[in-house]
Amino acid sequence: MWYFVLRVSPRPDTELATEFGGAFVNCWIDFREQEGAEHLAKFYVSQEGWKFEETQEAAWVESSTYDRGSEGMGYFLEAEANSTCFVVNTWPANGEDEDEEALSDHDN
């Protein structure tokens, strides 16, 4: 199965945009062809209100990729049972601005 890390941003016409600045979505897609798997990942993410920005990582994974009992193995097994698994790691709408301000304060 294919594993992707997608960087996404909330579509402006969604409630996500008021709460989140963006996210990294870890995707496990049980589909043989990489192009088709990535297309499916982008489609499902879009259906949840996210706009695709870029693919950060793409790798073919198997059960042997993960340690038994690890979090990754759990996600892999979920995708094996349901054809997909998504884990969304968000940051707040103003999260990046706060970091930039903190950096600029130290420059003075």
C-alpha cells in the first residue's frame, strides 16, 4: 500500500479556515498504482474541506515496515481493513504568524 504525507490548507469557504492554518495529512491508501493512490488521497482530503498544497513524502509500505504494536502498524492495519486511513495533524490559523513575530522580536 502507498503512504503519503500531504501538506494542505483549509479551503476559504469552509469552517476549517477559521480554526486552522493548515495541516499535514498522513495517508495510507491500499491501491497498487502510486498515481491512482495519490489521486484518491487528494480526493478524500478535498472532500473534507482541505486544499492540496504539496506531497511531502510518498513511499510503498508493507506490514514489515512497522514494528508490531506501533502506532504506524495500527494505521496500516486500519487501511488494510478499510482501504484507507488518514491522520490529520493541524496547526492553528495564527500559528505561523506567532512564530514569525517571536523570531522578529529577537532580531531587534
